[in-house]
Amino acid sequence: MAEKLVRAFTEAQIWVHKHLIHFTAAFLLTGLPLINSDWFGWIATALGYPLSNLFGNAYSAYSMGLQIARWFHRLSALGLATVIVPYGVLQLFRIREWEIWPECWSLSCLRSGIGELVDYYVRKKRPNFGKYNVGQKLWTWAAAVGVIWMYATGLVLWFKDSFSPATWELAHTLHDIGFFLAVIGLAVHVYLATMIPEHRPMLDAMFRTGTLPEEFVKEHHPKWYEKLKAEK
């Protein structure tokens, strides 16, 4: 008897998520030498070395690499916008179907959700999650706010001549803070997504199949399972 499957992610969601990883990798690689040249100047030197040889001694590998990193950083921002803006607009038409809304909005609900995370990840108890747990929902909203934050501050840095020096300095500081917060958040996200055995089926669904076994959904996401049953 064939295993029953539940559609967890659409082809569009899988496609967008893959490209988010590509552009995020580009942001990290090109952003590190711009933030701290003492630690990551070698990245700029590596990027600039081929062209610096082509132009002889006119430009150092390091200075040319910084310019290359800066422009690749900006081109990555434009590329990401071409992916997430159309996708975000289309998603607005199915806003009621989003699974990232809180089940309730009170502080006690948040405490209860955090308690469920502790029970699931630490005590290994059976969860009572929907499609996403409170941590995954918070991450989604934090990522959305973070993208807006980085684009807003990045535009100020890109068009610095249109803003006052004080505004540019503030945007520079906020952009750097956002970068470090993104690195920390991504590290936690990648660890939880790839290193927790219970998440492996969800990982496979996000990158390959788009589906989950019905029994897995019933066991690990009972609220979502009951919702799907009610919709049927």
C-alpha cells in the first residue's frame, strides 16, 4: 500500500528557498571583507587578484577586490529582489492560508509555545505543533523584517550622496548590526534544519519532494494534521 503524502511546500516555495540560499551565500562572501578588512581582507585579495594581474601594477589585488565585492554585493541585492518581490506580491493573495500566524496573540501563548519547544527539543516529548512551531514562526517574521532592514539601510549606503553624513553613518552601523544578526540567525536556522533528526523529512520536502508522509505530519505536527482533516 502506497504511503499517503501531504503537500507541504509548493514548487514556487522550493524554488524561492533555493535561490535565497544562493543569494545569501553571495551576500556573506562579499559582505565580510566590506565589514572587517583586517579579518576578511584575504577574500577581497582573492577576488581582485586575477584582474589586478591583468592591469599590471595599476591597482592592488586588495583594492580591486573590495570594488568587486561591493558591486557583487549590490548585484546580489538586485537579484534577490527579482526573486522575493514578485513572490511576496503573489503570496499576498493567499494571506489567509499562511501558516505563520500565531494561534493566539497573548503573552501566555508565547510562553506556552516556548515551553513546547523545550518539551520537544530537550525533553523529547510529543509535540502539539501546527505546520510550524513558535520558533519557526518567529524566525520567518524576523527574516522578513531583516530583509526590509537590510534593503533600507543598504539603499542609503548605495546612494550616500543623497543623504546627510549622519544618516549615512547611522545606516552603516545598522547595516553592520543587521549583518551580524543575520549570520547568527542563519547559523541557528541551518543547525536546527540539518542536524536535528526529527527535521530531516521537512528538509527533504523543502528541497526535493515538497511532500511529507501523512504519519509524520500526524506525529510531529498534530494541529496541522487536524486542520488538514477538517479541510477534507
